[in-house]
Amino acid sequence: MTNILEAIKTIIENPISDIVSYYQGKNRINSVGDALECFIKDIFSEALNENDLSLKNQRYSEAFSYIGNQNNPPDIILKNSDAIEVKKIESLKSRIALNSSYPKSKLYSDEPMITNSCRNCEDWQEKDIIYAIGVVKGKKLQLLWLVYGDCYAADREIYKRIRNKINSGITEIPDVEFSETKELGRVNKVDPLGITYLRIRGMWGIQNPVVVYDYLFENTDIDTFKLIVVMKEEKYLSFPSEIRMLLERISDKKFTIRNENIKSPNNPAQLIPAKIISYRIST
């Protein structure tokens, strides 16, 4: 079963920063966003060096129970394991656009924004979620964050409370017809002819991890490529000891695993034991 530590190992063994050029000849991919998503799928399925598309698809099928689309989170679900949401940005400190989906500490099967295919891909109710955030300049991947949602976002009740309050406030407007929707609201028959409707959508966003974890990193300069992984210590210890020991034995100044206390997304006064894993390629 694949996991994030196996993906880290794959990145270390196959350092690639120019991801668009890497995929152009293989998959006819020119979009930076598509190249980033392919890269994430490949490192989590051990398919990075697989040139045969049929075999690559077979690897995907073996590693993933679900591959989604841009409109419905998540982008990927690892079989019997974590979900992954891929986000591309073009600046080191750009905010992360989440569109109609609020930030997730976990992924739940009863969420209205996920598809039935996602909901039924396995027998599941709750999954840990990884935010894979790539900083891409030109054709090069300069920085890749792999951050677990429970280190980054508050519990869903925080966001649902705001969403529900807005929704209930809208429905209290007198003499307006509403209909059921997955969005914040929909107003029908706005005009006298009853031919105009208004969709009310939420556009969620979240601060860049560079800002969120600014107390952990003194130097955010980018050489050629940098990988930063943030997860709770208990999550790290849940992975097989074999892969943990393999990574911990790596003797390379460019690769580090360190213990840190991070602020709880639900209560910044509380600190959570975490593992920070980083790897860089120098110029």
C-alpha cells in the first residue's frame, strides 16, 4: 500500500523540477497544472519512470481507489488510505484558492461537495487529507508542500457554522423564492416575469503554508527545488517502521526529518507534536 513516505522516497531518488518538460514528450501535457497533478499521481503510485501509458494506468488503478476532477474534491484517494488535494500557485506566498470547498482537516463521506463515485469508491466514513501545494514558475516546480489537513485547517464545524449562518440569513429575506442547492443559496424568480435566478456561491481561500508556518522556517529561499512535508507525529508513527527507518537512515544534508511543535488549527494556544520533513536540490 502506497503512502506519503514512499512518495518522499520516490522524489529523493528521482529529483525532477522541470515537470512540464518531463511530461511533454511522454503524455503530451503542456499545462503546468496537469503536469503537477500527473507528478503527484506518479510519485504516489511508483509510476514516475513508467513510459507505457497502459502500464501507468495500471499502476494508478493499483494505488488509487478514486481519481477526481477540478470541480469536486479530492483529486485522489489512495486505496484504504489518505485523500490528496492538489493545488498549483505561481508565487511563494500566494494564497490558496479553494473555491466552493472550505478547508478540510479531514475528508468525510457525507460531505455534499464530493461525488457519488468518491463516496462509494471504498467503504469509508473519514480520511486524512494531504494538501499538495506546488509553487510553479515557468515550467519548473520550485517548491512542493505536502501538508496534512489536520495540521493546517480547523475542524469542519468551524467552517460549517459560518456557511450555515450565511445560508440561513439569506433564506430569511421576505418575498423571495429559494431552492435547494449545494451552494450557499439560490434565489428563483427574481424579476416580475420570474425568469431570472441568482446563484450564491462561496469562494473559500486559505493562507499559504509559508505564512502559516513562518515560525518554523527562517529561510524560505528556493534553490532549484524544495520539498516540505508537515504531519502530526502520531501520523508519522502510524506508517510501517520499514519505510520510516529507511528515510531516517538517509545521510544527506539536503534531507532532514525534525521534530517541531506546531500550533493547533483549532486552538493556537495548544501545540501539537509534529514531524517536518524537507528535501532540497541545490543549484
